Amino acid sequence: MRNIVTAKDEEARKAMIDQVGEGLALLEGAFSKCSKGKGFFGGDQIGYLDIAFGSYLGWLRALEKMNGVKLMDETKTPGLLKWADSFSSHPAVKDVFPETDKLVEFAKVLAKFKATLPTYQKS
């Protein structure tokens, strides 16, 4: 996902978006297989895989907003889209899940800060 933000031009950015889309399609298949039709990767309750992927969900949403793309949608990743809504609204998560707009603003601050660093410190 970071490569989308750091892409040198529009063609490279599109290639990175496509790559993330392919990864999410694979994850959609894994979710379908693991969840067996239930709400989370491990079934009815949040488990390790949900927490692992859920830790990226806020940034994924921020990335979508910043780039005007939909990486998870009803046609390509319907299971993951439903999972994302269930995960982020779960009582154990909803009060600590970062707001997309706040992450977007934080990403802008990070980008400005990174722009001020000497070249050898930017990676």
C-alpha cells in the first residue's frame, strides 16, 4: 500500500493499485474458505487473522480516500467488504478504530515531514 503513495508517476501508481487489488482478491478467497460463511476469518468471533488484517484496514480506507479508488467493493471483494464493516463496528474494535479522515490528515503531515528529510533518510 505504501508503494501507491510513493509511486513516481500515474502509471506506476495504477500498477501498484492493481497489485493491491490482486492481493485483496486472494484475501477474498482466503476469507471465504476460512470463514465458512461466517462473519470473521475464524468464524463467529474476531480472531488473530481478523486483528492482523484489521490493523491495516484503517490505512486501506485512508488510501482509498486519498487516491479516489475503491480497493474493496461489492463486485470484487464482497466478503471482505462485509467483514470490514463487521470488524470496524464490533464492540471490541469500534471505540479504538481510527477515523479515516484523521488518518488522511496524519498521512499528509507525514508526507510533509518526509519531504523535509535529506534524501538518505527518506526510505
